[in-house]
Amino acid sequence: MRLTVAGPGRAGGSVALAAARVGHEIAGVLSRSPTPTPYGPALDWDDPIPDCDLLLIAVRDDAITEVATRLAPLTESVPVAAHMSGFTPVTALEGLAAAGVVVGGFHPLQTLPDPERGAAALAGAFVGIGGGPEAAGVLNRLAESLDMTPFPLADDSRPAYHAAASAASNFVITALATATDLMMEARIDPIVTRPLVEQAVANLYELTADAPLTGPIARGDVTTVVGQIGAARLVSEAVGEQYRLMAEATAVRADRRADIALWR
């Protein structure tokens, strides 16, 4: 396929780089700075978009509608366009739809820290596909060419879906960073937690969301939890607060809400 990418940041750059590596052609790249890009020729925002099979809009959520409206008059040679947001509905592309472009959504469910590592991480990841059958056909073909597994993502599912994705990635990082701070305070290499973390995650996917909970919070050992929160506070006020908040969230999940008042 011939692709045009609007917004060659972490997400757009990752897909552009991965697509080019499997044989797709990047017809052009629209960015805030009209300078040459490593993904394809730089385009001017006021010029017609070149003939392509798919326009990918990979800008911030709050800019999607504005960009779609701005590009709509320039898309005579663009049959399909998709944004790369997991939260924003496909209807945000109504400006393009009004111009006769078939619209959809393409959201890689993967962390993309930078284009190089992001491109490598796409293979094997899932990707949420939004839009009607015509858009889905093109986007599924792109996904499969990148060795990704597509799944349908309806507009009314996006808020919960995106909240879940954020929890699965960022909340995990917060928890492990706090654990690292505590291990370093104990003068122990944090690498010792890796088998524990990997098994806990495996339990989550092999059992149920609640089954893997173990430890003093799940069993209601208030004295131990109070001691743990105290140890976290000795590292720093910030680590102590992070630990307390995560402990409370875990107590809610474990149906131990009544214990929270005993920790304070």
C-alpha cells in the first residue's frame, strides 16, 4: 500500500517505519516542521495529499478533528483515512467523511517509546480497528502485514478500552518503579523481582483478574500492611504516598475496604 502519515511522532513514526520495512511505500509525511523525515518525503500542509491508499492521522487527541477538517479539501486522491487514537471516536473524522473519504481507527495496543523501538514492538501486538467494513478491510490488511492481530473497536467501547490500556501499561510501571525504590532502599538489586513479576502476570492471564492477589492485603494482615507503608514513607514522602494509594486500590480489589481505615 501507499501510506501518508500526518504526525510522525512515536505512534505515527513507529507505524511508518514498520510499514516501510515490510514493503509499503510512504507517499508522504505531514509534520509540524516541514523538514525531511526518515520515513518518507515531507509534505506541505497546504498542498494536495498525494495519491495513496491510506491516510493515517497520528496527532494528539485534541487535534484530530482540527487536522481532519484542515486536510479534508486536500484528499481528492485519498480513499481511506484513519486516526491512531484509542480514546477518540472515529466520528472525530467527520470533516474527512463529509469530503467523501472512508474513515476508521487504527490503535496499536502497544507501548511505543520511540519510532525505532516502537516499530520493532508492533509485531505480535494487537490493534483496535474502528470504522465500517470498507475502512476495516484496508486497516486489517495493514495490521496483518505488520504481523499484528486486529480486533474490532467500536466508538462506544473506546473510553473503557483506553482506560484499560492505560491501566495495563502505566499503572504497572508505577507499581514496579515503587518496588524498585524500595528494593534499592533495602540495598537489594531490583532484578530479583523479575521472576515474581513475570509469574504474577502469567497468573493473571491464565487464571482470573482476582485469583492472583496474594500477600498481607489480600489476607487482611493489617499489622504487616502498616509496616510496609511505613517502610515506603522512609524512602520518601512521594514513595510513601504512591505505596499507600496502590495498597488502598488493592484492598478495594480484594474486597478489604474496611481494612483501609486501620492503616491510617
